[in-house]
Amino acid sequence: MSSQAIARARRRADFAQVLREPVVVITILAIFAMLALFIIYPIYAVFRLSLTQDGGFSTAVYQDLFSRVRYVRSITNSILLGTVVATLATIVGFVFAFAIYRGGIRFRGFFQTMAILPIISPPFMFALSVILLFGRNGLITARLLGLDTSGIYGLPGLVLVQTINLFPIAYLTLSGILQGIDPDVETCAMNLGASRFTVFRTITLPLAKPGILAAWLVVFVSSMTDFGNPIMIGGSFDVLSVQAYLEFTGMGNLPRGAALAVLLLIPTVMVYFLQKYIMGRGSYATITGKSSKRGKPNSSPALRALLTVFCLGITVIVVLFYGTIIVGSFVRLWGVDWSFTLRHFNYSWDVGLSTLRNTIFLALIATPITALMGTAIAFLVMRKRFPGRNAMSLLAMLSYAIPGTAIGIGYVLAFNVAPFRWSGTAFILVTAYVFRHVPIAVESGIAALKQISPEIEESSTNLGASSARTFQNVTLPLIKPAFFAGATFSFVRSMTAISAIIFLVSARWNHVTVLILAQTEIMRLGVASVMSFILILIIMAVIGIMMKLTGLKRDQVFSSGQ
Amino acid sequence: MEQQTIDRSAAAEFAADPKDSRKPDYLVLKDIVKDFVDGSGGIVRAVNSVSLSVSKGEFVTLLGPSGCGKTTTLRMIAGFESPNGGTIHLDGKDITQVPPFQRNMPMVFQSYALFPHLTIFDNIAYGLKLRGVSREEMRHDVAVASQMVNLVGLEKRYPGELSGGQQQRVALARALVLKPDIILFDEPLSNLDAKLRIQTRTEIKRVQQLLGITALYVTHDQSEALSLSDQIVIMNKGEIVQQGPPEEIYNEPKTPFVSDFIGNANFLDGEVVDVQNDKVTISVDRAKFVLPASRCPRDIASGEAVLLSVKPEAIRVTGSAGAGAELTGKIDVSAFVGPITEYKIVFGDGIITALQPNRPGKTHVHRSGEEVALEFEMESLRAYRA
């Protein structure tokens, strides 16, 4: 037999085993059907519309796009922004990770918290802070410096806001990589005569290189797909995600909106899978034997002082951004009348309470579905062999790489028409949450399953349990921490969602982030601050409760937030 | 005194029906083949045409170096892998395509594979619950099984709170409580320290004998195989190379591989110089050995090159090399390990190993560099075609 024939025979035999368990077969088919309907079909609808004119295939929409400076500039702007932000955020993330895990700085716990805190903020909250601090009536620009400027709108403001917003992603990736490098290796290099800097240059940095590259790519994608910050302080600096939204919703030019979404989608999906490939291939960090796990800090006192000052500087910015929102909630009219007031709370209560209730309600419905489905996919992909297994994991992860803007447009195109006509329903919002965030649950499920010896599940099967029983009795209890961590973050993401959701909300089912954006646009910054503040409080409370109930550590929860 | 940890009265409750013990052909493997495709697309034949018959109540060990296909064979019997060819029958029924959870062949895993989130009681009761056993019966059976392997009092604990030896016994109890006709072991002792390994080995044998269970045991440790088995099946490169009772395997290895693997034999290059009736004369260096033809390859002829195997314990190191000694060597490394001394001796072109028993006051330990005279026990010599 040839090797292909054997591989085929093996696949047949494995599949025959799966076929004997109807529950498994039905689950696989149901998951494929849902992924096809809620991920592939909407994206197909976006492509189809962008490539159609007068009922036939045509590239006219794209030709038109590329002939207009405005749209070409939004492409180059998005790439420029992504490149600058990815570079800065990776540097900040690396310095933080190095300072904490190698630099031996003090107050590590505090700095760890500061380095991951921005990840739970709504995506536009820092933009709001920057407007309050550096805008035309900004505390710093207008009040302290006496400037009348709107220079913060555009590239400078976006770079500042996105760097602070996204460096935690780089930090989480890189701290994982640095923790995976056996300190004994570095100690050994020093023992062989390498200076601290030589150790860093010849050992630490090369080992961390795949992680650095991967972190850069993830931040790049996140920056390109960000919608909340650019729409608030992008000013005249046009980017793809905002342009797509404005064309699609504002101008009603659906084909052009779809085409812009496609142009956003292609690079992000490519970069996302490039990053997956690099992380999958290039980590030598884990192939070590028994380690003493007690690395001496690789730093001199001078370097430690420098690292501390750097981390402290970033921390001050983070605290300032949060503090501004809190202060802004209680100030009568920012920049004009600084007296204390609760009227923004009263107003928010009247205007936003039902929206907030609906937002929480829908997130609560979506969360368990997301977590269960993600865990089931992780189990099938890791532990079962069936045709399409790779396709399933690819599809499930794909929705992570697809920009929310493309998903939002796709859902409108696919489901606002017959036979679905789901526009304006709660169902469409919940579906968007579930399929946008299922990769979070899949990733944390896969990570957890990698830690569990397959022998434990085999032993359950051997004692007489079917796959479904084994999943229920053994797998699920064992990966409970990952399950809840995934659930927590799906919830956080659902609460802070905007880029896809903004296409799908209706008067009946609004989302609090959309409401905050609307308040900012009409310059009710106090109300926007109050709503952001409350959103943050709710998210923190939920994370706190989840950590208390499940005994999860902070790192376990936040590592699924990447 | 060794502590006896198997409770005989408890074991009596789980004992198999003695009337059909030693029923032949209870578990039968016929021409089992298993191929894997390796990372570069090449084919690896993990198991090649393995046929095997196990009688009821028998203790059979699959023994071989890592990668010989023994674990793959066991996993096919348990149903975790599907063979590419051949059939597996249990008690006359073809089970080749039966899914693993319907086979009722509990397995003791190398890692024990205890459920870390369940108590010891729930671990042992796991299989019973799946079989819909009533609460009282479950409680009773778990109690008996725990008593049998001396786990009483630990039922409320979690696996993480137990020592390695105790975890091992939970794994055993979890399998035994199902009152299986056959039980599978996948290197169950390899995670225990040396002393506990020998003690647990004895316990497994005792339980198996008391209950009359058929046991299929996979190991790479020849002393484990020799001490436990009724039958040893030696595997190499996916094939069975020899099978038989332990004494036969040990005393009459059919190939140099078996001789090396089971007895750590030394191999000397020799040449047949004379064949007469049933006596074969083989020369090694200056020395000549006369072997009965039964311990030489069939139809061996004068002038043929052979490998002469000699077990380390069959070489006597007899003091200084005086005049007239036929075989001499020079001690390379001398290692005193308590009951025996292990010598590496430069002999001819190579180095051979010799094990000498130590008796207090009577044994002289030779030092590295000493010239010594050697004597081979003729009964242990075997010749193979080179």
C-alpha cells in the first residue's frame, strides 16, 4: 500500500469509529452548519455584493474605489496606523514583560495589573479620555497650556490611544514567551562568561523573536480593525473600517461599503494566519528539562531604575485615562464649568438604563452558548478524528480574524432579506456575539486540553463511557477553569463590542457602546463618561465575581483576552 | 517482612468462575497489521502480522524495546486503534470493530489516568455508574475493591493527595471492581520507584492468581516479564520474535536479539572449526568451545562465522591470570553493587560484561587494570549464525 492509501485507510477507520456515535456526528454536523450559515455565508454575501453590478459579475466597484484618492488614502492610512501602533505597542509590551519577568523590578503585581487593565476597556474609552484631556476644551491643551487646537484628532491621537489600548495584547503574548524561556539557559550563558547585555542579545532576544513578531502582527490586525477609536478621534484621518461604515450606513452605498470591508478583510485574515503559523512553528521556548525556575534578574540597578521609570510612565497614562473618565462623570461642563454634579448620572439613568439592561441581558444569553460551543469545538478538534477536522478549527478561528466591520455588513446583507428577515431582532445580536467570540472559547479550550493527558479520557472510554459521556463527566469538569475564563472574556467582549454591532442595533435592541458613541458625537461628554464608567464597573464586577467563584487567577482569566 | 497488601477474603468475592479456567483461545489475535504514516509521508509498519492466542486465566506479557509495537498491539485490543488488517476475537466473538467503550476490558494506564476531579470512591465507582449498578451494590463493590488493594480510609480523598503507589492501586481497583474477565496493563509500574515497583509487581500477580483473571501486560522490563508471566511474547520491530514460558525464553533464546534483550548476553565473534555427530567446535581467539548441536543453528558447517552468546552471570572471574589459563582478560571497570559486582572486561577485540555474586568475607573485588582469568559455564553458551 502507498502511504496515501494507508492514510486514507486510517481516516476511514477513524471516521468509522466516529460514525458509531450518533451524538458526535450530529454535533459535528450542527457545528459545521452553524459556522457555514453565520460565518461563511455573510462573508460570501459581502464579496458577492462588492463584485456585482447590474446583476452581473464586475470589478467596477473596486476600479471606482482605486480611482479615488479618498479611498486609496484610507487604505494607506490604515496600513500606516497599523504599522506605527504595532511597533510602539510591541515595544511597550516587551519592555513591560521584560521588566516584570526578567528585569527584577519591584511592585511586580501592581505593574502586571496595569499592563493588562486596558484590555477590558471599551474600545473607544481612551479616545474619550484623550478628547477630554487634549481636545479643543481639553484639560491639558486648553486649560493648562492655553492652546486652541484640535491637533489631537487624527494620526497623533489615534497612535496614542491605540498604543495604550493594544499594548496589553503584546504584553500577554510576550510575557508568555519570556516565562517559557528557562532561566537556567540564561544563567548558564552568564556562567559561560556572557555579560548581561550579551545574554540579552544572544539568548533572550533570539528566543523571544517569534513571539515579538507574532505580537506585532496581532496588534497590527487589531489596529486595522479597530472602529471605536478612529470614529471618535480619527478626524480627517480616514481609515478603512470607518470609511466602510460611513459608505454603508451613512451614504447608503452598499456595494462600496462591502468592497471597503473586503479590502480590510483580506490583509487582516492573511496577517492573522501568518501569526498563527509563526507561533505554531517557532517556539523553542518550551523544550526544556527540569528547571530550577528561579531566574536571577538579568539587570543592573541602573537598568532596573530605567525599566521602573518606563513602566511607571505608561502606568501614569493608563491611570490618567481612567481617572479622566471618572472625573468627567462628575463635572458639569468639561472645559467650561468644573463644578461638581450628578446630573450626568440622572440623565444617563433616564436615557441609558433600558439600553444597559438589554446589553447585559443579551450578553448573558450569548455567553454560555459561546463557551459551550467553543469548548465542544475544542474537544472535537483535539480529541476526535473526522473528515473536515482541520476545516472546523480553521473556520472557528477565522471569525477572530474577520474584522467586525465585515461581519456587521455581512449580517445585514445576508440576514435582513428573505427568508431570514432578522434585522432589528435580539436574535441577530446574540448570534453576532456568539460567532464573533467563539474563538476565545475555542482557544482557551484547546490550551486547557493540551494540558490534560488523553489517557484520562481514554480511561473513561475504556471503563465504558461513550464520547458524549466522557465529555460531560471528565473533559468538561477538567477544563472548567478554561471554560469560565473563556466565558468571562466572551462576556466582556460582548459588553464592549461595537464594530459589528453598530450595523445591527435597532431602536428596540440598542447597545450601550453605540449609545456612548452617539453621546460623544453630540458632545455630551459627561454622559458618555458616566456610561463608560458604569460599563467598566460592571465588567470589573463580573470578572471579580468569576474569579471569586471559580478560584481562577488573574492570568488565567486575562490570557484568554488576547 | 514484606507487607502483604492484598486482602484475600475480599478477593474471594470477585473471583472468576474456576470451571472454565485455562480455556484455550480465549483472546485471539490473527494476522494483526497496523501501519502509521509518519510526518514526512513515509509508512511505518508498527505491527506486522501479529498472531497470538491467550488462554483464559493466563498472564501474558508483551515484552520488547520501545517502538517494537507492543503498546500499539495493546491499544488495538482495547479498541483505541483500528488495525489495518487482521481480526481480534474475544471468547469466540469478533470484536475488531467494536468501539472501545463497549469492550469491557479495563486497562491500567502507565500514567494511571485517574480522574483528578473525582474522589477515590468516585474514581473506583466510575465504571459501575456507567453500567447502571444500584447504589447499594456500588457501595458494596467499591468497598470490596478498596479493601482488596488496601485503600480503605482513602475513599474521600482526591488522586492528587495520594502517593504514587496508592494512585497505582486506585487504578487497579477501578479496573477490578468491574469484575472483568480480562484486564489490560500498559507499563503500569514504570512510574514507581524501584522498591515499590517490585512490591507492586508481586501484588498484581497475587490478585491475578486469586481472581483467576486473564491478564495482558505490556512492559519493556525483562525482570517484570519474567517474574509475572505464564507466557512471554517478545516483540521486535513490529513482529513477534519468540513466545513461551519465562524459563524457556530465558534459557533457550532463539535469536541473538532475544538473548541480548532478556539476558543482556555478551556476543563473541567465532568460527566453526569442526562438526562431528552432535558436537560443534567453535573457536574464539585462541580458545575453543565444544557445544551440543542443539544449541547451534541447524545444519551449521565448518568454516561458518557464528556469534557465540554468553550470559554475564555465566562468566566466572577466577583470580589472577596465571600460566595455563585458557581465557584471560583485563578489568576495565569494576562496579560493586551490593549483592553482585559488575565487571567490564577487555576480552579479545571487545569488552564483555560479567556479574559475580558477592559473599561476605569470601569475595575478592578485582580492581580496574587487573589481569584476570575467565571461565565460561558451558551450559549457557549458544551459537547463532553471524
